[in-house]
Amino acid sequence: MKLANRTKAVILICLLLSVSCSEPPSDTPGTAPTAQQVFVAFDSQVDSVLALMTLDEKIGQMTQADQEFLTDVNHIRDYFLGSLLSGGGSDPETNSLEDWRDLYERYQAKALETRLQIPLLYGVDAVHGHSNVIGAVVFPHNIGLGATRNPELVEEISRITAKEVRTTGMNWAFAPCVAVPRDDRWGRTYEGYSEDPQLVAELGEAAVRGLQGTDLSDPLRTLACAKHYAGDGGTVLGTGITTEDGTQFPFDRGDVPLSEEELRRIHMEGYVTAVAAGVGTIMPSYSSWNGTRCSGSRRLLTEILKDELGFEGFLVSDFKAIDDIPGDYRSDIETSINAGMDMVMVPDRYELFYGTLKELVEKGSIPMERIDDAVRRILRVKFAAGLFDPNWSPRADRALEESFGSEAHRVVARQAVRESIVLLENEGPVLPLDKGATRIHVSGPGANDIGMQSGGWTIDWQGDVGPITEGTTILEAIQGTVSAATEVTFSEDGSGAVGADVVIVVVGERPYAEFLGDDLDLEMSSADRQVISRARESSVPVVVVLLSGRPLIVETALDMSDAFLVAWLPGSEGAGVTDVLFGDYAPTGRLSYTWPRTVDQEPINVGDPDYDPLYPFGFGLTY
């Protein structure tokens, strides 16, 4: 579909509706609508478009397929799909910016071949930068950002993320995660800013502002998605799922056995502030609340979120999440849609979903009013995002490519790294280090590994070790920081430090994401402890830098260390670590999670009776 034809079609629709398709009407001239009222303000346009739509076209708007599982690209047109996503690992062949851009434009062109030419919303897991794309800036995961206590920085990170997402054309980020993780053994702990609901609420609100800005139609902003509603950080041990091959995941997709008062107080503050900030979409959780899957809970989706909190955007289910609702697929769809789900992420079953939902509507199992409400909400967001504006283009803005992964963006990421680092111990003090030292020895598996320091949700769903994307490793940053006269040596196993002024050991968790991240002992690996022990045998000061998505059991490592810093999962800019190591920036990070002495203390959170952690919530040393 040529752009000129697209423009003519949109103008024709606007003329038929006798309204502007670019700006919402205002009930009170000169009065700016509140964040959620912005969506409702488009209802006259939306309802007129809705009146033109067939049932097939409405169901298509409610259907989200993963591009990886499209059996025919023409299905975008034939099923009137309203949205596509790229889940973890659902990438174009080379994973380059250019290939991502071309993928988006090819699919958007197919959407414009439909009768009403309603563009796609295209969603990506840009949870710490546009991290699926090689060359994008990879920011610290949320656990590190929580340690910064800096909402202005979080907002700026989200603004840059939105810009890099829009460079590839995509217009929807599945972020921020406003979970409140309460048990560090849960594999998604690093996706949450903190165990403290108020800190999560503050930083989640800032992230929404950064992604969406004050005008969702701004071509430099992207649609946000607060997730995972509600209580995903409160699942308890032993309630998780068992896969078909018998593998058990003790927390993932588990149950949250709390009263409604407790659920609201601990796990819902982030949604209150996200809604107030104008978030356009919310993703219900895989988890259950008192035995009822969140994706099928009318109490959560409709009565609390939409009716009480006044959320006027739309709900999108998680990846195949409705499949976990008890019953067959037909009843899963019926339960979830009637509970209030608006768009359903059905990555590989979009044809079956489409046909089944249509049958359920035709037989009266799902009322037409519920379908119209869901589509109205989706179209509201599309209007607000400027997709009906005659000047909207299905092409990504090539002018943005110069700033993609730019030094200016990396400067902000570096700032986030140094502000997120928490100094736990500094005997001597050995830190800050001297840039003019005679020899500095660097060791450990994380010292020269961009994949390990970035963690999960980087290029691939589970992440990976090695040079998976562009950036600066901690070893490279050290080499670039010290004086020209300083010798920097390296060994991965801790050997070779004899005679050095200091040895810096970088160890920690290997990349993981949901499912595989559940861990019942939280012990630093024996291999990592051996690296530290070997370095200790050199009789020189030992500085340990821990790369981790959560607090680990580290007392043995602490006993072998002179200084101990937690860098969390810092992302692509290892120079932020050296800023702190060498004293260019005195550490300011404070623990956003309680640090336990033993795993038997889990779950442990600030405010618990008999609170006796190794390091309390809010702890952090400086120079």
C-alpha cells in the first residue's frame, strides 16, 4: 500500500467521522485532560470507526501473534491483526538495526492492505534498553536502577530506550516491570526495582513518563506496558509450574496467597502510579491470586483496575498466558475475555484463537458489548499514539539511526552503572584504587564478558555469555582507565596475581531469565569461590565485583575479600564500574533489596519481625 493511498484513506475516514484524527477533543477549552482522560477523549472518533468494523475486523484487533510464528505474512492482512510482537529470540536473521527496521516496515505494509488500514502496534521486550538488537545501548536491569534511588535517571533511561525502539520502527515496549519481588529465589527478581512498594511505585512512574512522554503521538516516544499485574513478585515456594518433561520451577507462575488488603498494599502501588502517569497498556501476570489465574480474574482486571483505578487503556495477556487458565482452550478464551482481557498474546495459535473467539461471540458466550469495549480500548491507544494521523508513516525514521547506540546514550548508561553500584565492604580501605599502580591483575569469568554483565533479556530471552553485543567489558574499561605506565594482566581462573598491587575479581551469576532463574540455594558457585580463593593466595589485596540479578549467599567470599562491590547486571557500559573502582565517582548506591545471611532466611524483607540480615535494606558504603 503506497503512502499516498494510506493518507487518502485516513483522511476519508476522518471526513466520514467529521472529526480530527490527530488531536483529541477537549470538553473544556484550554483545559488539558488528565493522563487517562487523554484516551477517553478520542472516544467519538473511536466509536465511529468501531461502527464501520465487522466482527472479523474487531477480533483481529484483539489478536497478537509473534512474527516468528507467522505461517504466511499475508495473515496480517487476512486476519486483520491488530498487533505483532517479537518475543525473546524472535529476531530477524542478522539481528541488525537495519533488519529489524525492514521487518517492521514489511509487516506494517501488510496491515495497510486491510480494508480500514489500521496500523499495527508492534511490541518488544525492551526491558533494559532495546536489548534484542545488536548495537543498542544495554542499561542496568531494574534491580540496579532501584539501587540508584534516582527517578530522574530512570526517566531519562526510558526516554532513550523509547528513541532506540522507534529507530527500528517498533512502537510498543513491554516495560516497565513494576513487580515487587519478595523472595530472591524467584528467577525474575532482577526485573523488579525493589522489595519496597513505594520505591517501585516511584521508579515505575518515572519509567512510564520516560517511555511515553506527555504526548504518545510524539515520534520519539513509545507505548509503555506496566507488568505483570498483579502480585507476580509474591509467588510462594512450591506453587510454580511443572513442565511436560517433568522439570519443576518452584516459583515461576506460582500462587500469591494474600488477602486483598495485602495484595494492594504490597503489590499494586506500582500500578496506581503507572495509571496516574497515563500508561497505555498493562500486562496481567502468569501467576495466580489465591488460586485464580490473574489472566482470568474479573476482580483484578475489571473491577479493580478498570472500574476503580480508572484505567482506560487496554490489557494484553502475557506469552501464551491464557493457556494456563484451567479448562480447554475454548474455555480459556471465554474466561479471560469475559474477565476483561482486551488483547491476547497468542504467539503461535493466532488462527485457532481467531476462529474460536468468533464462535464464542456468535454463540453468545462472550457478549458483543465486551468485544466492543476491548476494541474501543485498543483503538483509543492507537489514536493517542498518532496511528490515525494522516501524517503518520509506516516507515521508520532514518534520521534517528545516527543516535542509535550513540556515545551520548552510552554516557547515560554509564552514569546508571556507577550510581547503581553498592559497596558492601572496604577494608583498609583498599578502595579507591590508584590509576598509577605498577600492576593491576584482573580475573574471573565476568571480567571480559559483555553477555554475563548484561544478564537475561539481552539479544536472546535467556541471555548468553560472550561477545553477544557491542559495549565495554569491565576488563576493557580498566585497561582504558589506568595510566599508560600501569600494567594490566588477566587470567580467568584467579592465578597470576602474585606481585601485583591489587587483584580485581569479577564473578557472579551466568545469564538467565524466567523459568531457568528459579534457584533454591542462592549460593555463589563453587567455581567462583575457587577463583577468589586462588586470587587470595597471591597475598595481594583482593577486590571482588559481583555480577548478580539478586542478593546471593556470599559470606565465604566476603571473608576472602578486602573490598566487595555489587554491580548487579550493569549492561553494556563496564566503564561505570571503573568510575567507582578508581574513585572518579564515590559510590552512592544503596541496597533496594535486603541481603540475607543464609538462604534459610528467605523470604526476608524490610519490616519483617526478627529482621536480621547480613546487610539491611538501604545499606551502602561510600569513600
